[in-house]
Amino acid sequence: MYAAELLANYMEHVVAQRANMSDADWKIWNRFLHETLSLAPVVRGFLRSRRGWYSAELVSMSDKVEQQAVLNDK
């Protein structure tokens, strides 16, 4: 869980820096965030259990990836 928290904190920092990025840079980081969340169900669970700790943007991104993962499992 500590590793999940570290990764979630790093991802939160990336989201917080969005305003300081060019559109091209954000596109790359956004892909990183989505792909990382899709490969890390423990991180998604961590974010789900601690919604109040993180930005609405990151939590929403994680929720969307989780919904897609559920659909893919069916």
C-alpha cells in the first residue's frame, strides 16, 4: 500500500502541474496517467478508498479507468 500511495502522490503532482505544461506535454503525461492507472488496480483501489486526499480530476480519471476495466472483464 505504501508503493500505491507513492505512485498516487506522484500522479497527483503531475495533475497539479498541468497548468504549467504545454498541450503536447500534457498529452504525453495524460497518456502516462491513464496507462499507469490501467495497469495498477491497487493504485485505483487506493484512490477509491481515499477520495478526499486527491484532486477530483485524478479520482475521476481513476474511476473511468476502473469502469473500463470492469467492462473489459465481462
